[in-house]
Amino acid sequence: LPPELYAPRVSRPLTARWRGLVASMPSNPRVYLEISVQRATVKLAFELFEDTVPRTAENFRALCTGERGRSATGAPLCFRGSAFHRVIRGFMMQGGDTTKGDGTGGESIYGHTFRDEAFVHRHDRPGLLSMANAGPDTNGSQFFITFAATPHLDGRHVCFGRLVGTTGLDDDDDAEGLRALKVLEAVATDADDRPRNPLTILDCGQLAGADDEAAEEAGA
């Protein structure tokens, strides 16, 4: 949900009751991807919509941290070292194939695939995270990041996150994240939309939230 829906839109200061309610609301997790672009590295930070699609958000979060190790079939349950195999300007970039690297593989933390959770978020802007699939209820580890609004994907792909910049901090500039995304969108591709130079996820993980930072400060 957009941030403006988290608190009442009023011109006067929030009452103590509202401040308490807002403070008690759980914050969605944030993750990052560090992606190689020739000799440079681009970092993208995302908020995952755990509050509305928790199962899908958890799949992506755990694949960023790699905390699940390997699946029962031996597949790596982490994006680190995998690449974006398809980039289409004005549309999206697709990655997350952790087993074959060509868009035909990958595996979720729940098994080979899992069901579509909910279609509550629209594909209405650039920088959205959404699940790639091979039809209904075939979500695995593959995902895509939109370069533009893609309304024809609404109701067909589960949107579960949004770009929040390059560091994921509350005061981060969303425009900086979109500039970084433009760098990725502009890479050279072949006739099959494959990047001519690998776009490899060099590192990925979960960013510390406000609750974690507060705990660290209290323990210092």
C-alpha cells in the first residue's frame, strides 16, 4: 500500500493515540540486489509487501539472504551468482533462474513452485517486483522488475515489492533508484533479449529495519 495510507491525512499533528498506532505497525522488510554491469556495480533496494502478500514476500526475502541453503533436490536457494537472462527496454528485466540461468529453471523455498497468493497490487509504474511464471500457480524463484507500467500483467502475475532507492534508508531518494534502473534498462541485448554482457547478482540480502537498528543502539 502507498505510504500515505498508513496514517490519517490530517493537517494538524497526530494525536498520541494515532502516533502509538502508527509506531506499532510492523514495517515491511527491505532487501537489496547488487548487480554487475560490465565493470560497474548497480545496487537496488526494494520494499517487500509482506503485509499483503506475505508468502510471496518471504520467498523473495529468503532467496536474497540464502538462509535456506539448498532445496531437497539440491537446488541453491539464493539469488547470489545468478543472472538476469532477459532485458526488454520499456517493459522489464527478468532474473532469478538459480538453476539453469536461461529462464527455464529455478525453485522456490516452498518446493518447485507455489500458488499465486493474491493480485492486490497493480503493475502501474516502473521499479515494481513481480513473480515470473509459466501460467497460473507456477511461481518459483524467477521474478521481474518493471521499467514502465504494465497493466496487461495485472491479475496474471503477483506483484510483491517496489524499488525504494539504492540504500533502502527511509531518507533515500527514490529517483536515485530509478536512475540506477535506467542503467540496467539501457544494456545491450541480442535478438533474444539476452544481455550481451552478463548482469550477475554479485550480492544480495536483507537490509536492517528500524526495529533492528533500535535494538542495536540499545545494546551498544
